[in-house]
Amino acid sequence: MSISYYDFNNLSKESQIELVMAEGKIIDETIKNNLRFVVYELSSFSVEIVYNIDSNKIAGLSAFPGNGVHGK
């Protein structure tokens, strides 16, 4: 599925998470303290999901236009 950055941002957070989990490709992962930062490539943009390791829950989600976080 191809989706634009604009359309992605208009989805609910729940739908954004579902789409990233189903269609996203992990391109980077970092752990700091009790947080795991995972960057996914999705269509023409990137999405970073922050997981709280202790609670095993999503702590945040950010989308980055273009080639996103890494600028590749």
C-alpha cells in the first residue's frame, strides 16, 4: 500500500500504528534507558515509534516527510 505523508498524518494514531506494523520496513533501532526507538520506512517517508520497554507499550510516534530521519 502506498500512502502519502499527508494522508498518513490524517489517520488516527491507532490506524497509523497498524499501518506501520503491517507495511513498514525497519531501517534503524536504538535503545536508550527504558525506551526503544524504531524507525520504519513507509512509502516516501519515515516513522519513528518509541516503545517503553518496562510497560511494553508505545510511548510515542512521529512521522518525518521525504526520506525522513536518516535523509537517505
